[in-house]
Amino acid sequence: MTNITIAKGDGIGPEIMDATIKIIMAAGADISIDEIEVGEKVYLAGNLAGIAKESWDIIRRNKIFLKAPITTPQGGGYKSLNVTTRKFLGLYSNVRPCMSLHPFVKTKHPDMDIVIIRENEEDLYAGIEHQQTDEVVQCLKLISRPGCEKIVRYAFEYAKQYGRKKVTCFTKDNIMKQTDGLFHQVFDEIASEYPGIENEHWIIDIGAAKMADTPEIFDVIVMPNLYGDVLSDVAAQITGSVGLAGSANIGEQCAMFEAIHGSAPRRANQDLANPSGLLQGAVMMLNHIGQGAIAEKVQNAWLKTLEDGIHTYDIYNEGISKLLVGTKAFAEAVINNLGQKPALLKPVQFDKNSALVLPTYKRQKPKNKELNGVDVFVHWSGSNPDELAAVINQLNSADAELTMITNRGIKVWPEGFEETFCTDHWRCRFKPVNGNAFNKTHIIELLGNAIDKNIDTIKTENLYSFDGKPAFSLGQGQ
Ligand code: NAD
């Protein structure tokens, strides 16, 4: 018996949750349920997070959370409960199966059956943003080795568990050699531990284009947070059935399962809504807690129901659909089909599945880290880089000297192009003179001199090498 927490949410949430629970209980799910209140009512009672402390206690105790969609009130500083839950509970893996249900749901891609596995905690979503000059703002893209290892390993273990043949990695490491480069490198390392599963890497631009055009060539796709956010919606959309998709957010200790659609308030309380998205979330939940046989029974009955043409209004299609039903009747039809398999759609086989257990991350031996210089970022409103170089060269000392200036990453000094457009945000790279030793005292001296010379330094980035290998990007054109 597994204890789970449910939240019925807002809008159509209570109706689709009731239908979902009824179906999985009829299938024999071995669960006990604690219900909590989240969402609109909690927000409007003045709780900006949309969830009470006692509810967190229940979620953390049970560890498994099935959540119906909620309505986040507009304005007023309300925090998205989804984002908070993911971050607080360390739900690093977002799993979204995207499969077409042709011919029962219209799609241009009848043979599509892919699973997007998106890193869920880091990348540009750390939310570390700063305005630095009048013209320039920045957002830090943080990628960590544990973050990469956990998500990539999850993708391969998922593929192994679900009999998937191939894991594809999407990054843009031809441009972001450090951040996306690390993701790709870890992918290659971990892929080599799974010789039975094919692996490949695509640069995200052409990979995304190919996925939108010929999704049937992909199986499991793993990627960093931002790309995954965008492409998991594209993938769900092109199956033709965004309203039927579920998603799982998996952490080392806790997991949350949901539908990908929202609370559809205009459809609430009319027995109209399609419970399929949340049911798909519940199927993933049953698999996650090791009740694969029940998950299989539910999934095959659901596929059979769609195949029988028993459809809610959102997928009802003259000519293909046979019977227009509401939420309750749809749930009854799925329950009546428990134990049956679809004939045309491919039945699933989950009965041998056990809960996925992943090894915990082990920190590697620290590398030999050396300071090789510093990038000093400067706010300067001139336009001629040679003039700026003359100003910055005043900071040169016996220990450190200016070697390069870039603007938005492009080298503008020495020997820049006059065509290059420049903003008021400049990176000035200082390296030790004659390869002499360089330490943080030199950086402090540099910054002290900059104050004396009235130079507006906005930040510094240390230039390190790890085990003798430079670990920072060159200027474009350097
Ligand atoms: P939505 O997904 O609620 O609705 C989009 C369209 O799809 C509507 O026409 C709706 O009627 C239809 N639809 C959605 N789910 C359906 C279902 N199960 N059955 C039948 N029809 C369905 O998106 P929205 O209108 O942009 O957002 C409404 C609210 O949902 C907003 O407050 C938003 O913040 C919230 N939302 C919550 C979540 C979540 O909790 N995970 C996700 C997205 C949006």
C-alpha cells in the first residue's frame, strides 16, 4: 500500500480528479489517499504560495503527489505552485510522453511515440538575473555536473525500464561549449554504460526541426531545462492531443504527477471535461510506485475506450467518434474496459515494471584548479573600443595586463571591426604578465585602481583552468 497526496485543484480539477481516482481504484490501485487544498482559494485567502504549511508536511510525508490543475490568480504577486513544488522538492526530472492516437485523434504524425525528459531545476531557470548597465541585462545559465548526471541517467534508466531503443540528447554545445558542453559530455559518459540502448546527439536547432517534421525517428529525448520546456510543448501539440497528455516531475525522494493542461474554468462543473491528461499522470504515478500491472490495465482500457469512439467534446470528431460523453460517462467506459486491450492502437506492457531506483550522485575527486586571469566587466558609454582600451590600459601592472576587450562576446579590441555594433557593456580580459603567478590579490588591486581612475566596473569573472585545461570561453573572433 502506498500513501499518496492528492489535490483536486480548481476549475475542472475536482471533476477530472474524481474520475481518475475512480478508474485507478477500480483497476485495483493499492493506494491510500490524503487530500490537501491548493490553488485559488488558498491564494485568495492571502497565502501567496497557494499552499499551507500543513499541506507541505503531508506532501513531504507521503512523497507521492497527484495534482489536478489549479488557477493562479492574475497579478498580486502570487507564486506559481508548480515552480515552487519542483524547486522545493528537488523534482529534477520532467517526463512527458507524447504519443499520437491516430486515427482517433487527428494528427499529421500518426506514428509518433516519443518521451521528452527535461532537466527541471537548473539552466536559465535558476532565475538569477541582473541589470548591469543602462543597456544590458543578464541571466545566468547554470549547469551542474550532478544536474546533468541525474537527468541523463534518469533518461537511460527510463529507456531500459520501458523497453525504449534509443536516447537522443539535444544541446547547443557548438555555441555554449562550457554549459551545454558539460551536458553533452555527461551524456556521452553515461551512454557508454548502457550498450544495449542506442544513443545520439543532435544540435538542438536541427534536432527540433527534425522532431517537428519527422518525430517518428525519435524515441526518448533528453535535454536541458529551457529547450525541454519549449520542445515538450511542441511535441505534445503535434501529437494532436495536448489535452490528453500527462507529465511527471520526479525527484530523489518525492514525485508529482499531473495533466499538462490548465484548469479550463469555462468548462468547470458541467461534466464536460476530459479526464485523460490527469489519468495519464496517474498511470505514470502507478508505474513510478511499482504498480506496473495496474498502470498497464488502466492504460490499455483507456486506449480501448478511445478506440471504441467514446469521446468527450474536446476530441469528438464526426465520422470517427461513436458516442459523445461527459467526464463521468467516460470514466465509466474506461472502467468497463478494464482487462481489455486495444486492437488498433498499440497495447502497452508495464506489468514487469518496478519502481525506478537510481544511484545517488557521487562527487568526483576535485581537480587541480588554477586562476589564470580575470574578466572585468565595465559600464562605459563610449563607442570606440580603442578609446576604452586606452582607459583600461591604465590598470595594467607588473602582474596583469589587458589582453582583449569584447562587446556582447565579440572581440572589438585589439583589431576589431568598425562595423561591429557595441553596447555600453564591455568585457575586459586581464591575463598575468609573462605567465607569472596570478591570484585574487591582483584582482582586488585591479578593482582598486579602477575606482581611482573612475572606471565603472560592474562585475568580474575569474578565469580558471581545471587540471591544466582552460575552462572559459574565448572571445568570438579571438
Ligand atoms: P487550459 O489548458 O485550462 O485551457 C485551454 C483550452 O483547452 C480551453 O479551451 C479549455 O476548455 C480546453 N481544455 C483544457 N483541458 C481540458 C480538458 N481536460 N477537457 C476538455 N477541455 C479542456 O489553459 P488556459 O485557459 O490558458 O488556463 C486556465 C487556467 O489554468 C489559468 O489560470 C492557468 O494559470 C491555469 N493553468 C494551470 C496549470 C497547472 O496547474 N498545471 C497548467 C496550465 C494552466
